[in-house]
Amino acid sequence: MSSIDYQRLTFEYRSCAEQAAHADPVTHPVIVVGAGPIGLATAIDLAQQGVSVIVLDDDCTLSTGSRAICFAKRTLDIFDRLGCGERMVEKGVRWNVGRVFLRDQEVYNFDLLPEAGHHRPAFINLQQYYVEGYLFERARELPNIEIRWKNKVVGLTQQGTPGALDASVTLTVETPDGEYQTTARYVVAADGSRSPVRKLIGVDSHGRTFKDRFLIADVKMTADFPAERWFWFDPPFHPNQSVLLHRQPDDVWRIDFQLGWDVDPVAEKAPERVIPRVQALLGPDAKFTLEWVSVYTFSCLRMDDFRHGHVLFAGDSAHGVSPFGARGANSGVQDAENLAWKLALVLAGHAPDTLLDTYAREREYAADENIRNSTRSTDFITPKSPVSRVFRDAVLTLARDHAFARQLVNSGRLSVPAVLHESTLNTAEADTFAGRMTPGAACVDAPLARHGQEGWLLPRLGGRFVALVFGAPSSLDAASLASLEALSGDSVPVIPVFVTPDLEAAHDTHDTHSVWHDTQGLAAQRYDAAPGTVYLIRPDQHVCARWRSVDATAIAAARERALGRTAPEVAPLQCAA
């Protein structure tokens, strides 16, 4: 158990240099508004790429209560690259299995990671205050991040032509010492679903609000439930409604009770209303204490455009979904990763400002996908008509014995990374491939080894452009190897990483290249790789091109496209129905 109570931490307000009389004007590269998980992840990612970041937060505490608890494998891979993934996995409760019940009988179960050979589990459960706490402690280790607590943004103006070097954003910030102004080339608004920044620029989110309410109860108890996701439809202990159970660290269990629309949300949070509901689930003799209680309604919505001049929106400020499927926080962390590498390259002068338009288009596409899946989940969980209820219950009954019906059950299709098939940063394929690692897909992991030390594929890829070559350096002719090596010396380098089934080549201590042994053949299998296959991987670990042989000229051209230097005008990605 952690010795730090992150829910009770408070951070000291300190005045900044810009508040001093006659302070010299300064334009910061990036100001991030919001020190939640998305704001901190964005700041850490930028700082690790050498960008100085100011983080403004109107509070001086971390979150309380469990809030976002389910963090997916893709998010854990990102946290690994940010330097705090191991802490989160060690503290979190790992799970891969979910069970679906109708009344008091199990309908079926599923395994979200049925195959071996992955570093991280499908999900961990970890209270949001731990996630924020670990991210904050990682941010504090980086000298180019300054977090300003009790700094509330109350005004915003943009000046200059968007995209020009003299364009900037000036924020008016309210503090205990009064107001001051600060300026940045770019502002990232990660200030939550009620986003003051969004209001200041005069835009709003659009979508659908669901007329239903759910009670969240964080219950501390010792129980023998397994570390699995359990979802009940119409259980006898809570008839005509649904219930979701998750295990969290520190013997805390998260229980979500559907309440219906016609309840008093204030009254339902009272212990005398909550405790009988928990006892009905656990039994009258169960010993437990209530840690945190909340009643929520939810919406599926998003801003029309995630970019407004030099202000970019990420996380809940840009989009919102129902909690079923764990799509909110996971999608927000993926926003942060998509944005950070592009922003860093634009600030360094290595990519045009229009590269940031692809952040908006790609993540708007991902938001639409999440909203679509989340809306379908909510409609299945909370049918709005007698006919919908009959359909749902028939599907659940059939699902006990028929696999086809299980595909129709939707208790919250769980978060997966969006595949950016139509991104303008991708290079069209000239060769034939099978499998999931198409351009636009997030890379999957595989076990590797080098010099006798075990490792994993994904840490070899993140944070830079990588040419992932399947084969040893000795398998390439001298000219191809030399031209590939030359790419690593460019202003935006492409670093070659070799993965080979040849154990001896991977153990050659005289080879100065990054050569890894594909210990189980899973890397080649998952990437449909034959000898000589090469993938170009973006800094956010998305595939942007692949070929059956090494051609440094083609790789360089694909990198230029992925930098937005040669891509056509950015258009919205069309989300499939």
C-alpha cells in the first residue's frame, strides 16, 4: 500500500516571475491548462522531447474518489514511455477477463488478451488519484516543467496569423495575488469536461445526453471476488437495472448501480440509501465501509474542431463519452501522445504548423469512433423502449449457448486504439500484407532479447521515427545498409532497429546497430514480416508505411509525408458506420 494519501495532498501556491513588477515579457513554447492525467501526460511527453512547458491549474489538489479507473494496455504502453508505467502496473489490479450475467446466471465470459507474449495486461484498475499522483511525481523530475497551482485562466486572446512564427496566445490568469498575463506559442486545453478555455473562445461541444443516472460506490472490504470485470443485467439484488463490479487496489471495490432517470441524485448519495444497495449485492452480513460515493449522468459529445488557432483541445475538454468501455481517460492519453510529438517538431521548425491540423483530424476521428461505440453500449445497457428491452433480453438469453449472439451483447465494448486508416500522414501500400499492422494502426508488442537480456519491442520504438527492419544488418547489401544508416543523421532522424530470428546476430557484441532477437517469432508473426520487411513507425508508435524490402529513398519520402511536409491538404477522416 502506498504511504502517500494522494487524495489529501495539497500543493503550495507560489507566485511566478511574470507577476513581478516590470517583469520582462516572455513567450513560452507551450502552456498546458489543467494538471489532470491528460494535461500532465502532455507536459511530460513534451518535456522529454526538450520542450519547456508551463502547466496551469485552478486547484491545488489531485482528484478524489476512483473516477477513471480502467487503464488499457495501449495507455500503459504510453505511460511506460513517459517513465511511470511500471509504478502504475505494480500498484494497479491487472485483469483480462470479463463476465456477463443475466439475473443470477452467467451468460458468458471473455478474455481480452488470450494470447501470451505481451508485456502489459489488457487492463489495470487504478484509482485516478494514483494515476495523477504518479504523473505529477514524474513531471516534478523534469526540470523543464513548471506547474503553477491556483492559477485560473480567466481570459484568452490570440494574436498574429495562425501558423506564423509571430502567432501566439495570451492568457489572463487569476491567482491569490491577483491577475497576471502570460503568453505562449501554443496552448493545450486539457481542463476537463466543463473547460473554461472552451468557454473563453466561445465554442461548445455537441452530442447526446442520456436520461439515466448511475451511482458509483467505492467500497472498502475484504472479499474473494476475482480480479475480473463483472456486469449484471437485471440482477435479483437490483431488479430491472444493471450493476458493474470492479476490484481496485487497497481492498477497494468499485460498484456502479444503474438508478434510472426519475431519482433524486442528492438523496441517492446518502449512506442510508447506498448501504442497502451494497448489502443486497454482498449479503446482509458483509463488512464494508464507504470510501466515496457519486451519482452521475453522462453524455456522448465532442467539439466540432479540436483546434482553434493556436489553442488545441485534448481529453474531456474536447470530447466526452459514457463510462461504459473505459474510453474517456484512455482516449485522452492517446490525444496527448498524438499531439505532443507533432507540437515538438513544429516548435523545433522541423514540421509545418499544418501538422497540428492532423492532430485535430486524427483525434476527431478517434472521438467519433469512441462516441459511436459508447452510444451503442449505453443504448444496450439502458433500453429506451419495451421493444428494445425485449431485443436485449432475447440476445442475452441466446448468448448463453450461441456464439453469434455474444457478438450482439454490449455491456461496454472496451477501449481499443483507433486505427487511422485514412490519415494523410500514411503512405499508400505497394506490397501485399496480412494482419492488423496496417498503416494507421498502433504497434503491438512482442518479446525480444539482446545480448542475453530479455526485452520488448515497444520500448525500441516510441518517441522517434523508427525503421523497423526484419532481418540482421548483415542481411542487407552494403549500399542499402549505408543509405539506411544515413537516415539516422537527418534533422528528423529515422533510427533503424533490426529484429531477427538469428540468435547469433542478436548476440554479436561487436555490432553497433540495435539488433534484437525475435525469441518466439511473435514479432514477425504479428507484423506479417518476411526477411527484409521494413516498417516506418511514427513517434507515437503508429505505423505510417511498410514495404517488403529496404529502400531508403522510399523511407525518407514516407517520413516527409508523416511530417506533413508533402501530404495533401488535411481533410476530416470519415468514420465508418
